[in-house]
Amino acid sequence: MEFLTGLISSLNSLVWGVPMLVMILGVGLFLMVSLRFMPILKLVTGFRLLWTGRIPDEDKNAKGEISPFNALMTSLSATIGTGNIAGVATAIFLGGPGALFWMWCTALVGMATKFAEAVLAVRYREVDANGNQIGGPMYYIKNGLSSRWGWLGGAFALFGSIAAFGIGNTVQSNSVANALESSFGVPPAATGIILMVLVGLVLMGGIKRIGDVAGKLVPLMAIFYISAGVVVLFVHAAELPAAIALIFESAFTETAAEGGFAGAAVWAAIRFGVARGVFSNEAGLGSAPIAHAAAKTNNPVAQGLVGMLGTFIDTLVVCTITGLAIVVSGEWTSGSTGAELTSNAFATAIPYGNYIVAIALTVFAFTTILGWSVYGEKCVQYFFGVKAIMPFRILWILVVPVGAVGSLEFIWLLADTMNALMAIPNLIALVLLSPVVIKLTREYFTSGGEAPAEMTKQAD
């Protein structure tokens, strides 16, 4: 076991090392430039499509199981989680305030990546034996590329099915158990059982019920957390200009040791800011397009415009609130890290602020379990078909309490490694299929945002 742990640890250092981070940022930048910065320029258009629900050419006969809004919420349910609370705090603890700047940079190019992923997910999705729309990297590799690339789709599905049980299930239930035990004294076993029941009630309804729950719970919890964060910023408003200046300054110059902060070089700010940014918003990992493939729409580009908002909301809104709260409160020099650091920052401005963070962490982790169940299920279904759906859901539900009470060092290491490996097939496919994304995007906007429905059927 020790040998296996060491082997996976070495692989983890490699797959989350400089080459991977450069690849993720490089592909995002390549797509952003190729799309002529459209994801940034059309951000308002994306929000208009999201909130009005007027997806071009969508009608009662549109294919899909859930609304475009619920597809985004399902995606966000998986991305808004521990990374937005504990991950941001860890990035600042290890890389200094400048890490937040590099998270912003990651999110900006990540918007182009998420756009392309959602476009391809709808463009190359299939109908399964139950009559449901399924898609994601394994399907746009299978249906968009030649047969010699087919093994890449299988590799993605394999890595995704393994990673899901760790990063999307046991690690999340463990985070909930720890938060509730430290803040409210709830025994981990009780947390595990309650979570298992709640997850089971939602999961047995399939992606439609998951989408409905995510569509209500994610916006509500995000507004609750963001509002609390705004209160923290308001209380520390006098320190806000200096905090923002410190973030930009620390992004390009070494951060000196102060209090419990050990100091950090510029490289540390870049490394941990980019890594935690990718971990939080999952741009390039290939998970989100699995949810977007189920959207009830005939238009790949319209769903891409909605899909790219996931990165904006996750990192440029939620992570920014967390990061600014930590910096303006001065808690980043306390020596604390993870969720404890975020809790301490909120507690400086709000009575029982640590409880607010604990509640937010609990709900975010719960919705992450729901969102990742979709990803894991579709990866397993890719290999074994619809007959694997029910056994997978039962196993997924039973594993939840195991994570709540178990020691997860090895599971976390394995899942984190598989999570990074998911990105490699996906990024290769995004580059190879980028001409399709660019072509569909140009046709969509030259036709005034009313792309023809047959767009989804056109050959490459």
C-alpha cells in the first residue's frame, strides 16, 4: 500500500504540475483568441439567455431532458463546493493574496473552454436506449473525431468514473461531516446517514430531479453565501482599496512573511492560483459538458453561451467574495488555512459567521455530490449502457456514509490524480474540434443569434 501511495503521489505531482497547468491555460487562451474574445464580449448575452429563458430556435420539440437553466445549475452544483471556500483559502495561504489574481486569469480563459465544451456536448450528443440525451467529452471524441481517437473517449470515461467516487462523493461527505462536527457537534456517522437518505431521495429521480433540485438550491445558497460575503466586505470597506492593491502587487512581486504567513514567491502565487482556480471551476476537465448535453435545446452555441457563465459565476463571483473577505479581514496572516481560514474571516464581521460558512459548505458539498453523480453515471453508462444506471446509483448512495466516517488520504490522492487525467483527452479533443466550434459560432452570430436548427445535424 505504501508503494502504491508513493506511485500515485508521484503521478499526482506530474499531472498537476507545470505542463498540465500550461496546457489548460494554453488551450483556454487558444480558444479565446480563436473566438475573437467572444466569451467576454458576449457575457451580457449569455446572462440574458439564462434569465429570460429565450434560447434561440427552442420550441416544444427541442431535444433534451432539462432546461438550459437547470443544465447550468446542475453543472454549478458540481463546481460550487469546497473549492470555493476551502480551496480559495488554501491558495491564499500557500501563494499569498496574489493567488486570487491568477485565479481570475484562469477564469477568463476558462470561459472560452467552457463555451467550447458545451457547444460540442450538444453538437455531438446521442440518444440512449431510454430515449434520453447523453453527451460529454467521450461522445464528442467518439462522434466528432475519426475512429483512431476512440480510445481517448474511453480513457476519459474511465478516469471520470474513478474520480467521481472520490472528489464528487466521499471527499464531499467527509467535508460536510467535519464542518458539522466542528461547528454544531453533529457525529460524523449521523451526518453520513442523513446525507445518504437525502442523496438517495434526489438521485433516484434521475437527472430531471437533480436538475430541479439544483435549479432551486444552488441559486438560493449562492445568494446566501454571496450576501454574507458582501456584508464582510462592507464592514471592512475602509481596507478594501488596500486589499485590492495588495492582490495585484502580490501577483507580480514576492509576498513577505507576516504574522502566521510564511511568505510566498511569485511562482507560488501563479501555481496555486491557477491550480485552485481550475479545481474550483473545472474548466478544461470535461465534467460540465456532461450536464450541458442534457439541456432542452436545439442550439449548441446558445447552450455554450449559457454554459460559459458557470466559470464566471464560480470563480469571478463566488471565489472572489471568499478571497476578498480573507484579505480585507487580515486573517490571511493568521496562519490558518482551508475552511477554518474562511470561517475566521467571516466571523470578524458577522456574529456566528463561522456557522454561516459551515452551512454554506454543507449545502455546496451536498449539491456537488448530486452533480458529480450525473458525471460518474454517464461515464459508467458509456461502457455498460443503461443497464448500469441503477446499480451505479445504488452504489453511489451507499458510498456516501463511508466518506463521512472514513480516513480519505489515499482516496483523495487517487481521485485528485484521476481528476487531472480527465483533462488530457478533453483538451486534445477541444483543440482538434476547435474548427467546429468556431464555424458554428460564426454562423450563429452572422445569422443574428438565430442559428438554424439543422446546425446540430451538420457534418464537420
